Amino acid sequence: MSERPHPAVARVRLAVREFLDGEAASQLEGGEVCVGVSGGADSLALAEAAAYVGRHRGLRVRALVVDHGLQEGSAEVAESAAKAALGLGVDKAEVLTTTVTGAGGPEAAARRARYDALRGRALVLLGHTLDDQAETVLLGLGRGSGPRSMAGMRPLDPPWGRPLLAVPRSVTREACEALGVRPWQDPHNTDPRFTRVRLRAEVLPLLEDVLAGGVAAALARTAAQLRDDTEALDTLADDLLARSRTGERSDQLDVRTLAAAPAALRRRTLRRWLLEAGVRDLSDAHLRGIDALVGSWHGQGGVWLPGHLEAGRAHGRLSLTSPEPSPGPSPGTTIRGD
């Protein structure tokens, strides 16, 4: 009779098994699942659990290690992480090199580079835990990013899968200790220059102390509740968008149909319309400005948007145009017409 696994190891395995047997089952193309491995406790515990479940499900498990090249010796760290994943039972481990560039600070640039390197697979499991979800909710709350941001990370957002969003970080550390592996400690994870590090090291511990514990779990529950609400509202927004399209021009929206809906639903519908049209970097000011063309119409001109576009109202319809850019108004500013 085989020995029972340590409770922490069993908990991580159960989370992965339930995830792969549930909502992620339809994403398992070709009988393979990939795991993003950094060498930290979360990703190593996830790799072992995926390998264990994969053996019992007839799945090939591939570990993907991204070398950002940001630190001296990063290539050696990446190779060590790949070897550790192989030692935990994955079928194959691969190191992917990438270059970190772009705006938004080093955290955001590294995250974009990492996700870009991992794309192209049907399903990639990521080691985000309950604590990561709590930090994401706090970041969204502090930045005033609205319910979509505070809804946190989705368990399944193809190609990304996050089986451990209900598993605390302490459990993955216990699992690694029980498995006899020593996770890599990324120095960036203790660098107070990064906002998320200070949330992890200072803000969340203080909240746990002041509110007598359970804060991370409560924030994760809040994210799940907001995510349910957001998905329901997105369904309503899709319906309103379809009903608002005019017969002659599918890229125009009927103002009368939009005006009959609550403002919050209108703005969500407008956001989806603009994203479909390729508008990016939308702010709350943009959406409220365009919504005013519907709910507070008094003959005002259009609203400038990123990409030298203008949303305007004419003859009871909203439409997007590309006027010649002119200096003066900042994004989100309402321009008076003649």
C-alpha cells in the first residue's frame, strides 16, 4: 500500500485534479498540459501536482521556464528550475528566453514578456495562489480600477489556468518542504521598490493583524463575488449591444435603445463596442464622456479617444470617426460642436 501524501501535497493535487476535471477539461487539446515554472514554491508545487494528476489522466505535462534575463545568473536559475520540475515528475521541461521592454515599469514589462513567451499553447497552468488573488484585489481597490479589476484573476482564462486560487501560499511552501525540494527565492519578491512586494510584506500582514485574520480569504471571496456579477453584467451588455446596433451600420449604435438602460450597463456596453472597434487604453473619463452623449445630451461635440478617434452623436446614433488630429484637447475631453 502506498504511503499517504503530506496534507499540503494532497491539497495541491486535489486543487489541480478538480480544475482539470472541471472547467479546464475542454482545453486539454492533444493530451498535453503546460505549467509555467519559475522555481518558486507555488510553481514547483503546481508542477508536481500536475505531473501526478497527469499520470492518472493520461496527460503529458510540460514545464515552461521563462528566463527574463533581468538578473545575473538568470540562465542558471532557469536551468535549475527546469531540472527541479523534471525531478518532480513532469514529462518535459523547456527554458524560454525573452526580452523585457516597454512602458509601465519593470513589474508590468516583465509580466507582459512572460505571458508573451508562454502563449501559443492550449492550456498553461500558472501558480497564482489565494494570496496572489488578495493582492490583486487590493491593487485594484487602491487604484480605483473598478469592479472588473477587483474581480481579480479568473481560474480559467484561456490559455491561462489557475488551479490554486483557493490555496494559500503557506500550503505550497509546506508541500515543497514535504517533497524535499528547495524553492528558489527571487530577490525581486522581497524588493520594497515593487508595489506588490510592499502589499505582501506590509499591508496584508497589517490588515490580518487589525482585522484578526482571514483577510486574504475574504478578499478572494470578494473577487469571486464580483467576478460572478461582472460576468452577469457582461451578458446583459452583449444583449444591449446587439439591440443597439442600427440596421444600416453595424458600427453605429442607436441612442434611444441605449438611453433606456441604466448608466452602468450603458458604459459597460460602450466599452465592449469600443474594444471591438480596436480602441485601447480606455479610461473611466472616456466612457463617462461618451455616456454623456446618451444620458446627458445637450448638443455637445464628440469625445476624443486614443488612436486619434472621436466618438460622436448625430441623428440619434453614436459613431466613431477619425478626424485629423489637432493640438489642444486631452484624451477624454468633450469637444463642443458648432
